[in-house]
Amino acid sequence: MLPIHLLISLFIIFGFGCYNNPRNSVDNLDINIPDEWSVPIHEKSNNNKDWVTAFNDKELISYLEAVKAKSPDLLSILQNEKIGRYNAKIRGANILPSLNFGFNQSESRQNLSAFGFADSFLGNQGSDSSSQNNSSSSSVVSFKNKTFGLGFNYQWELDIWGRLLNERIAASKDYEAVKYDLSYLGFSLVVRSAILFYQGVEALEQSTLSKESYASLVEIRDLVKNRYEKGLRSSLDYRLAETSVSTAILEMENRKNLLISINRQLETLVGQYPTGTLLKQKKLPTNLPSIPKSIPAAIIERRPDIRSLILKVESNVSRISQAKRNLLPGISLTGSLGTSTQDFEKLLDQDYGIWNLGLNVTAPIFNGKRLRSAIKVQEAAFEISRQDLVKGLLKAFSEVEQLMYFDQSLKVQINAMRSGVDQSKDAYNLSKERYDKGVTTLESVLSSQRQYNAIKSQYLQLQRQSIENRLLLILALGGDFSYIKEGS
């Protein structure tokens, strides 16, 4: 039957087992979160698709699946999540009793001279010749002793004030925060992998554009050279044409080097050997993941990094409670149960059973104000975590607002540049015709060709920036919007 003090302690523990700290939320902060964003969203959306499939790009889908399955960075994130989970279990285990099993065997040899007795005190007839030291002429009496022990030892700090419970809650909150941090890191890695993928696609298109420009300039050079050799064109035209071809070669090599560099980054990201040949023939997509017209600004709270900051505030609330309860007395139960015998065969015989129970009470009297200073430290840590949450929210709102603003600006730029590409291409073709008829100069042709090449290159950059900005906006808003109904 359990001792009465153990029963009372268990009753108190279960009585305090329902204790918990109140949850914190963004509503408790001094931040005025608007119902709508300051930048309006003017876009019809199709929320039936997630952001990956919205591109209608099978190569992107295949690449991101490889990232999720093989990326060393993502695999490391999974292992860090395990470390966080087990560390939380370690820090929260103090509330449970510690029970250990033990088995021991000891053997000793003693002689009576160690106790101040001589052999003559007992007489030779009472001594066991087998236990005597045969090598000693003084006939010192000695004996051997064997003991075996089997038992359980336990120690349990009774958490009657909830100190250990607060420690357990704080450890759990810390682990949840780590999970959200790692989740956001993993999501960010996938999104940025898609961004790098389309940077590679743009580099591929830029490389193709430089090859087309080179081929066009070679065609012009050959035309000028042919007419120069016939005396129909000056050496100045021929030299300008040759210079343009040389410049095109440099540009072609630079863009090829950039493409290979990005390809190697993409291959390394999925754990492949970096050959620099991942992307082949590819075009930038015209379909972008849609943004619903009605997205409340409070959606930012679903971002994993914001959820993590909220949990860190809650964790520090529990740590303040834990630090305050360190001022109260601590009560621990200790005890052991087992057997002790000189015969191994009797280890399980209850007649040789031994046990003990103990109750320890410790209370702080003087500690140089360490405990009260620890409370102040935790209170300061709580205020820091609260301000980190405020900063994190404001930064998140700023990111979304800026990305939405830039999204609208990119649409205007792309529309303008699309017209510029068509006009500059027509101007280049017209200048070649006029030069062929002798109406205009070669400088005009080369100038119009450079202008077309520059405008087409800038148009590709804007397309890629539009994709990148949309992906960063999805990251800033915390994911896809398939659950948001249009007009809600």
C-alpha cells in the first residue's frame, strides 16, 4: 500500500495538471491591421490550381519534385526537425519520475588482522584451512564474501506549483516554433528553387537571342564584305561590320557562361553532378499563379515564420511562470525497492527484499538574488520576443505591399515593352531593306539591330522578373490560395 504522503502528492499533481498559460495572438499587439491592402488587386483568379501547376510547366513540376525528394538542404531540414522534437522531449521530461533498474555483484576478501584480531584469538581448531593464507608463516585468518543485489531506484520531483509543467509547455512551444521556422525555410527553398529555375530559362532564352543576333550580324558582315570587295562599299562599312560580329561573339560567350553557371546551381540543388546541361530548349511561361481579389491583410498570420514568432512569445510567458515558481519550495520523492542476498539463486526471493522511501523538501533562503534576477531576465526575453513579433509582422506587411505594387508596375512595363519589341524588330528589318537599296547607312542598320537586341533582352528580363515577383508574393503571403473563395 502506498504511503499517505505519496497519495496526497499524487492528488495535488493531478489537481494542478490542468494548469496552462493563456495563448497570445496578434490582437494583443498595438498594430492596426487593415481589412484590405493599400495596393488593390486587379486580377481574376482561378483558385482550383496551386501555384506550381498554375504555370502549366511539366519541367518545373518535375524539377521541384526532385528538389523535394533529393535536395540536401531539404533533407537537412528534416533532420533538424527531428533534433528539435527530441530536444523538446528531453527538456520536458523532468516532470515525469525517473525510474532505474540496477543489478550489482560484489566480492571481497578480508582478514581478521585488519580488525585487530590475531589467529591465536580464535584458535587454530576453529579456523578453516581452506581460507588460510598458505604462503604466510604467520597463519593470518582471512575470509571471502559475495553479495548480489537487484532493485529499482526512483526519484520524482512533485510539481505541486506547476514549475515543471511550465518548463514542459515552454519546451513544446519552442519545438512548435522550430517546426514553423523549418517549414518556412523548406517552403522558401522550394519557391526560390522555382525562381532559380526560371532564371535559368531566361538565361537560355538570352543565349538563344545572342546566337540569333550573331547570325544576323554575320549575314550583314558577309553582305558588306561582298560589296566591299566589288568596290561598292567603303572600308569603313566593312570594318564596322567586322567589329559588330566580334562584339556579338563576346556577348554570346558571356550569356553562355551565365547559363552554364545557373545550370550547375540547379543541378547541385537536387544533388546531381554539376555538368551545366540541365536546361535544354525552354520558354518562359505566360501563365502565372493567380492572386484572388479578396485577400484579407490578416492572412499574413498564417505565414510559418509569423506563427513561429507568436509561439516564441507564448514560450517566454511559460518561462516567466517557471522562473517565478523557482522561488517556491521543491518537494521530491526518492526510494528504492529490490533484494539483497549472498546467494544468486535467491535474488527473486521476497524474503530477502529491501526497500526505502524518502521525502526531500528544499526551499531557497539566500542565493544572492539569483532567482529574482532570473525572473527579470525572462521578463526581458518576453519583451524582446514580443518586439520581434511586431517587427516580423511589419516586415511581412511591407514585403506584401511592395511586391503587390511592383506586380502592378511590371504589368505596365511588360505591355509597353511588348509593343517596343515589335516596333524595334520592324525598324531593324526596314533599315536592312533601305541599306540594301543604298538609301541609309550601315550605322543606321547596326544601331537598329542593337536597339532590337537590347529591347528584346529587356523584355525577357521583365518576363522573368514578373514570374519571380509573383513567386515571392506567394511566399510572402504564406502559400497558395485554393481555399479562398473569390469575392469572400
